[in-house]
Amino acid sequence: QVQLVESGGGLVQAGGSLRLSCAASAHTFSSYNMGWFRQAPGKEREFVAAISYYGASTYYGDSVKGRFVISRENALNTVYLQMSSLKTEDTAVYYCAAVGTWYSGSYAKGHEYAYWGQGTQVTVSS
């Protein structure tokens, strides 16, 4: 069982930056691929970014490419999402998720992830 706790959300003006953190309870954090997803009110959950076990591979949703960076620090059992050039449309609850194995193309599929955090709210004002 893996417990995930997100932090770092808040209110920021458009064009600003935030860094989200996700702390994991996993004894072997490096055994998990990690992802960030978000969900805005009235919208479906959206893939944001994902990172492989040791960070060798990273993936991004089209709407955040070039603005967001995912990283991880396995010694701290933590994955990060650095968000820059924030837009009002980035407003959402952001969730981190963990899974042991990605199958072909599954890094972007929320239902493939086994463990989820409770989410952290990010609000971008104009």
C-alpha cells in the first residue's frame, strides 16, 4: 500500500509559478512510476505529466508542454511538479498517482494508476 500526500497548491496570478510536491509512504519509492493529473470543475480528469522510476523518462500533456516540469527525488520519496507561466485554464485540483508498471502508453491513463493522493487545489487568477 502506498500513501500519497500532495502539497504546494494555492492561489497565484496568471504568469506566475508554483511547485507541487507529492510525498509517498512507499518503502521502495523507486519501484513506482509516478504521474500528475488534474481535474477542473465540470471537466474530465486530464493527464499532466509522468516520470519513470529513476526519472529517465518524462512525459507531458500537450497543454502543459514547455511550461511544467516533473521531477523526483527518490531519496526523499517525493515527486515534484514545477509549474511556470501559469494560465487561468490551469486552475484545477492536482493529483499525484503511482503505479508499479506502465504498459504501452499507459502513463497517461489515469485508470492504470493504483494509488492516488487526495489532491491539492491550484487556482490561477487573471
